[in-house]
Amino acid sequence: MIRCKNRMKKAGCLVLALLLFVQFALPVFAAPPTIQAEAAVLMDASNGQILFSKNPDSRMYPASLTTIMTALLASEYDGNTQLSVTSTALEPIAGGGYASIDLRAGEILTLQDAVYAMLLRSANDAALVAAEYIGGQSIANFVDMMNAKAKELGLSGTNFKNPSGLHNDQHYTTARDMAVLMRYALSQPAFMSYFTQARYTMPPTQLYMQERYMATKCLMHIQSAYYYEGSTGGKLGRTTPAQFTLVETAERDGRHLIAVVLKGESEDSIYKDAAALLDFGFNEFTPYTFMPSQMGSLKAPVVRDGVTVGEATLSLSQEINILLRNDYEPARVKARAKDTPTNIVEGSSYDNYVAYIYYENTDGTEEVLIDNIKLNVDIETFEVTTPVETTAPQGTEAPRTGGSGSKIGKFLLTFLKIIGIIVAIIIVLIILFIAFLYLYKQYRRAKRRKARARMQNRRYRGY
């Protein structure tokens, strides 16, 4: 009986090992994080791909995340530029109670001092003084510059009313816009020279004889209980209407991600939300590169004075690098032209032809991965002797022709998957067969032992 139980335990261990083998052989994907804040976005800084979003286009108050735009514009100027603090610049915060570095009218500081103060300490006075100088002694002019830059970057859900983030019902942004702004800012070396720093010591001025020591309020960027490995910078904001806001950037293994969290209930919750977003991006996605030939092309007639004189081929102009969820199949990544032309007028501008990359879900729905990818337009003309009627391309979707190489690649991918399944099944059958042989062998041994025992008992009784 004891031996039988031991054999059952061994068989159970073999089955458990088999189950573990099958589990780890299959792709594992963790569910997207549960975000407590009202709005959030996780973006790949390299291409602008949105990896996660929650209410990405809802209007939110940014609080002092506003100073990312202010510092971005200020970083275009020489950091050694001398600024003179005016009482006019300090008027919006004259009542006190706002974050500041206690600048005084008539005090002289550098633009570099002001940028560090607004990014590290959320100093309203520093942002106002810098804005007044850059705006030609007019903060209103600087706000116009902020909104012009927002329009240039396509931040359609953003409107600025001041350079520091003081509350105003008409001063708002969205999580998506803030991520787009941060992505652009990451590409500006002058801005990054400020943003990546966690500490700064401002030298004494003629009206303030002591050094002003500044450290970032974003605890994910310094050694703390919330520190995030790979952090490249962070900005924390807070007002009563905005609650807590945060932008955090991090880089690991050459992958740079941007996490935006808006309207969090507490400082603790927004740090946890941002960390969950970044972990999700770093752990649950794999980079893939798709060549233009894999994405197919679109044909359209070329017309001149209403007559077809050639054919245009629209295709992606460059390879596409994306992050794909670990449970997604690369074969389901496709491209489609936006506003597919029925024809192309010869000699017209081709800059407006773009496509988007999407993932085709098993239920037929589409998940846009990257939008507004420029299409390359190749024109092939032919001689026309008589007017011919123009024809429109069949369908609105760019056919996935991709050449024979694309078809062969898809066939090989399917073939390899089938081979992998067959190999896994064979391995499972081998393991089961070995387990069966082992148990059968143990059974036969036990049977022979019992037979020998019976023979000995008979001989003993006969003796």
C-alpha cells in the first residue's frame, strides 16, 4: 500500500512538471493595470504609440505640469540671460500661499535659475518672471506663445491661460496632449539638460545673500520609497481643482516611456499609478519592426485634365517600429490609408497622403497602434492618345499585396507555429509514455515480488 502511494506521488509530480512545461511554453500576458486616477496615458517616446489610455482626451487641469511648456520655450534661450524681477510679474501671486522661491522685486537671477526653480520647486514666481522676459515684458504675449506651440504640436485639447498652472477654468489639457508635449520635449537637448536633474543650487543674488537649494518634488526621480529604476525625469503638480498630477519618464534597455497621470486622489496613488503604467510598458510588450513591403500598397489612377495619364502606388515610406503586446500576433498588424484617394491629380502635393497602423482583433475590430504615417507616392505615367474614363480603386483599404516575400513570410510564420504545436504535442506524448513505462515497470516488479512471497509461504507450510 505504501509503495502504491509512493508511485502515485511520483506520477503526480510528473503530471505537475508537464503542466508547468506547457504553461511556460505558452506566451504569458498580464492584464492592463487598474488606474485610480481619472485620466492616464502611457506612450512610447520613440514613435508616439499609445500603449495604455484611460480617458485620454478628457479635459483636465494640469496644475504645475504647465511649466513643462514654459520651460520648453525658455530652454530655447541662453540660460545665462539675466532676468530682473518686476512687481508686475509677481502680481498674480501677491496674496501669498503659492509655491515659490521667494523672489523679490528688483532681484537679478539667470534664466537657468528660473527654469530649475519652476521644474524642481514648481515656483510660480520663477515661471512668471521668465514668461514676462521672453514675452517681451508681457506675460500675456508669452501665453500666446504657449498656445501657438501647442497648436504647432497638435495639442487640440489644450488651452493655456498662464505660465505656471495657477487655476483657471479655461486653463486645461488632456492626458494625451501632455504625453505628446512631453515626447517633443524629450527630443530637445536643451530642455532635457534641465528636466533630468533632480537637484540644483541657485547662487546668492544681490537681494538674497544665501544659496537656494532645490530638489525635485517628484519622488520617483530621487532615492525614496517611490523611486523608479530608469527614471529620466518627472514633474509633479497639485492644486485643489486639479488634485494631483504627474508626468514621469523612464528608460530601460533602450526603450523610453512616458507616463501621464491626471487628477489623482493622493500623491501616493499617482506614484503607484505611474509605476504600474511603466511596469506594464516595459514588461508586457515586445518590439517589432515591419518593413514597407510587409504592409502592402495601394493603387490609384493619376489624372490630368480629367484624363487618366498614369498610375500611382502609395506605400509606407519607411520601416515601422512598434511595441506589440506579448499576447498579440504580428501577422495581425496591418496598415490602411486614411482618406483613400479615388484619383491623384498630376503635379499636386502628395504630402497629405497618410496611413495608420492597426491591430486586427479576432472579433474584427481594429486597435490603432500608430496614426498619421506618411505614405510614399510613386507615379508611373503612360502615353495617352485618346481620352479615357478615370477609374477609382476597388475598396478603401490598402490591399496587403506586399509582394511574394510577404506571402512567403506569412506562410513560414504559420508553418513554424504548426511545427511548434506538433513538437509540443510530441514532447507531451513522450513524457506521458515515459511516465507510463515507469509506472508499468513498477507494477510488474511489485507483482513479481508478491508472486515470490506466495511461493515462499507455500514452501514454508509444506516443510
